[in-house]
Amino acid sequence: MKKSISLCSLFISAGFYVQAQSAGNAVFQQNSTTVNTCSSGNAILSDSYGNANFVTYNPPKGVNLNTQTSSGSMTPIKADVMMNVQATSYVAILSITQAGERITETDSLMDIRLNNVFDQLRAVGIPLDNTHVDFISMFPTYEFELTEKRYSKTLNEVPTGFEMKKNIHVKFNDHDRVNDLISAAAKAEIYDLVKIDYNVANMDQIYTELRKKAEEIIQTKSESYKRMGFNLEAINYGTTQGSVYPMERYVKYTAANTGIPKVYSKKASKDKEKPLEYNYAEKNKTVYYERVPYGQFDVVLNADMVEPTVQFYYSMNVNYKIVIEEVAKREKEDRELDLLLRRTQIQQQIKAAGGNPSTVNTTVTVRTK
């Protein structure tokens, strides 16, 4: 039991106090004293980077029960659905930088490193066909050389060689192969994994499934109006769709607690004191995956996903006209009466024209409201 308490205390102390001051002491106090702080994670305590994609953590409070009422005879019905989709393939980008005194030497050394990484990738089951080398740059490098004379010193910029940069694109289908990829690259002395792109091959099928689900939700919501005695007539509708990839949802934060030291000063004189400087230690900085929150959607398909996924969303908004049954019946009778009267007029005009309908306007116009 004592071990559990000390471990929890260690995690709580990782909160970033400076962020708590700027957000208000109540936030920090609640996060540091609530029982759920350890299980919720340090990320809720701070985001010292101020990342634009960071989802701000707020203290628990009541849910929003404000309802959206109809405006006059119009009422909108909205459906928001999302699906978590595992990528069908991945593309990792490795960056290589090679320096040399001459162009030929630089290019030869680069080829050696590329062949080494290809051998290592084949050893873990990634074929050469799944790779692509992207040439980035080739430029000369310089340094300063000191020249001393009797009465002067001069720094002269002189060429030292060349620097070449290339990227290797590696495609793989199983996300667990990332560990094999990193190990293979490290053995070839390549340590810069730039990013990993997520590919989804069947996006059209995904949006079709989301659209059908949104239509079902609209239908279900509209049926509740009918059960309450309202008749709805669809007027118009609009849709929007999109996707969010994991790379867009990683958030930076610092897991550290910076103490506030007592202020000491040494008097240099009676009216003047020496300035006090603070040298802060380097804090542990990391990132974590922050998925799109589920709360704003009616339905989330494949919600129980562990690894980061591509999140596809679809939104449909239908504007309905509320039709009262008695009014609708009366409008229908008026339209039928208008139609009957107009047909009678046409027949009379044709009879008056000697039975020739070409001289008569036979257009039938009836009231729509």
C-alpha cells in the first residue's frame, strides 16, 4: 500500500506549476488532490508548449442541457457520425545526411549507407520494392580559418567539402513493423525518423457507410416528431465530410514540477542589492496522442480502438417544415379545387374556339400553399 501511495505522489508531482498559475489555482488544486489524477495522466495538468491542437482540460462540470427548438414552422434535424479506421498501409520517412570532402566521395559514402539500410530492411522482411529514395539537396560546406599577422587577425571563410541529404520512404502494412524499421535504420547509422504517413485505400466505402448511418439517424429523429403528432416535410439539406490523421492530433507537454525558491539577496551596499538569477534545469518534454473527442457525435463506429487511427467524420443537416394535419388537409383540398376549376375553364375555352385546343392556353397552375 505504501508503494502505491509513493508512486501516485511521484506522478502528481510531475504537474507543471507555472501552467497552473496562469490557468488559476483552482485547476491545479483539483488536479493534484482528486483521486483520479494518477489514472487520468499528467497531461491534464499542463500543456507548457501552448500547442494549437491541444484540447484544453477543464474541471468536471454539469452537462449542457440547452435544447434546440423549432423556429416558426421550420425545424432542423442534424446527424453527426464518425468512424475510427485502421490504416491499410503506412509510409515511414527516414532522413540521411552525409558529408565528404569531394562530391564523388560524398556520393559513394551515401550509397554505402543506403545499401546497408536496404540489407537491414530485407532482413526484417521489407523488400526493396517497398522503398523509394528521395534526393533532397547537395551543397558545399564552409568554415572559418584564422589568419594572424603582426598587427591583425582575420577569419577567412574557406570550403571544407560537401553535404548531401536524402530521404528513404519505406512502405509497410503492419504498424508493429515500426520497431523493426527503427532497429534496421539504427544498424545502418540512420537515426532520424521524420514521420509516418497513414494510408487508407477504401475512403469511398467509408464515406458511403457514414452517409447511410447519418440517414438512419435523421430518419430515427424525424420519427420521434411523428410520434408526438407532427408531420414533417423535407425542404433542403446540407452535408460535410472530412478526416483527421494521427499526425495532426499529437500534443506536446512538459511533465515536471518547478518549485518556487525563497528569494535571498546579498546587500552590496546600504541602498543597492545584487540581482538574483535563476538557472532552471532541463525538463522532460514529450508528446501524446489526443483523438477527436467522441462527445460531439451521435454515433462513433469502431470506437474501441487502441492504436491511433484515421478518424473519418460525416455530418448531415436536414431542414424540415412542420406541417399541421388539419392545415395540410385544407391546403390539399384547395389545390384539388383549383385544379378542377382550371380544367373546367380550359374545356369551356376549347368549346368556344370550335374544338381547336391549339388556340387555348392549357397550362394548369394551382396553389402550392
